[in-house]
Amino acid sequence: IGTANPFSDVSSDAYYYDAVAWAVENGITGGTTPTTFAPGNPCTRAQTVTFLWRAAGMPQAANRVNPFTDVSESDYYYEAVLWAVENGITSGTTATTFGPSTTCTRAQVATFLWRYSKEDASTLPMFTDVAESDYYYGAVAWAVENGVTQGVTETAFQPGNPCTRGQIVTFLYRYMGE
């Protein structure tokens, strides 16, 4: 954001300040308006995969087959979805739908980043709300071990909570931007 922070809702002492600046400067996302970033707004699946795709350098998917009836070539997230599916970062909410406007949870965002990283974690998550049988168990362990995120409290990750714009750019910044 530099010395001229245009966002009235991004305070210089907010935990996501540097992440927002990094995301804006690198074309990962802009504000929701010229003067607001809306850091507390939840992100959709389409926004989340687009942010990750942009942070990864906007790679082109080799597979041009779109399996989703709710994703069209004219959608801003079309290339991001093809890339994320091709690389095993995410799949659809069903075999034929992506659910682009569905809110992304903390567990889903951690999982997308973990799958993108192709890394494993050596420590186990110590949260009462993350069970070994959960699809995101390894993702949470990886995210905590790599400093991408922590729990909402010392004992709770709150995997089902909506992931906000401020949180998502912070996760991306901590993993890809520093």
C-alpha cells in the first residue's frame, strides 16, 4: 500500500496490513472499492483460487476441459479454476459444479495452500476441533508448522469459520510473499 494507503478500513497496526500491501502491489487482489479493502468480508471459492493462482504467477492449465456447469469461459476465475483443478488444489463441490460463490472456510483455504505446496508436516495439529479423520488434518498441521496460520485460540482452529479477505491475503503472504 506504500506511504499512501488508500484503504480507510486497513489500519497500519492491523495484522494483515503488510499482507494487503503485498497483495495489492503484486496484483493478487485490489480493494472492493477504491477506498476500502473489506478485510472482514468472507472470500468465495472463486476469489480464493483466483488469489492463489495470481500469487503463483497465473500459470496456464494444460487441460482445457471445463467439467463445471457453473464456471464459464467469461468468468474472471475461469483460468484459476482450471489450473487449481488440474494441479489437485481443489475439485468441485460436486462432479459438475465448482460452487464459485460458496464461502471458503479456514479449513478449505489451508487445504488449498497445502495442496499447492506439495509438502508434508512433521508436527500434528493440537486443536480440539481438528480430528485425524478430517480431510484438512494434514493441511492444518502444515499451515501451523510453516507459520501460515495458527488457531483462533490455543486449542481451536475453527476450521468451519469463513475465511476473510484479511486472513486469506495474510496466509498467502506468509507462505508466498515473505
